[in-house]
Amino acid sequence: MHTVTIKGKEVPVKWGMWANREYATRKGLNGTMEFLEFLQVPGVLMDCFPEMVLLGIEYAAMKSGEKVEATESDILLWVDENGMLEDGSKSKDLLNYILSGGKELNLTEPIDNGEKKTIA
């Protein structure tokens, strides 16, 4: 699970199968596969990212029983303050978490001696 900072408070963001299906339903898409195809359309991902984060906040709040109020503007401000989706930024890490279906990615790259190292 990841967090975003909304009005000075760390707010959990959860993503998984429920969030995939719920997002697809809200967008009028026919299930998770159509949702994944939808994300391949140029420009859609950048436009949808704030909505996806809000849904992830809703999912985490549903799981914890907490009430969290956040707006798209809150999410966009957090993105602006956390790397604008640049490689290695918190916002890019959150995007990768969502796109992976809620799994933490363990990215590796080969090094000279054939071993692999984890990219932070």
C-alpha cells in the first residue's frame, strides 16, 4: 500500500482487483481487460491518474473504516510536489503500483558480473 499527503496528512492508497473492476465500471468499460486496453490509448493515463488515486484512497478507506475527503485538486497538488511522474519519484512509484494491479514492482537491472541488483 502507498500513501499520498493530503492537507498535511498521510492518506493510504490501496489498489487491487476491486479497484480495477470498480474503475472499469465507473468508466463504462466491460471489465478489467477492457480497462487495461483503455489505458493504452495515448494521453488517457495522464488524464485518469488523479481519478485512479482517488479510487485507491476510497478503497483503502473502505478497508480501514476511515472517512477520507480528498479531491482531484489535492491529488494533482501531491503529484506536482512529488516529481510530476518522473522516474524515481513518489508519484511515478504510485502510478507503477496502480498499473501493476496493486503489486509492488521489484525492478532489477543486470550488472557486469551477471548478477542482478534491485533498482530503488
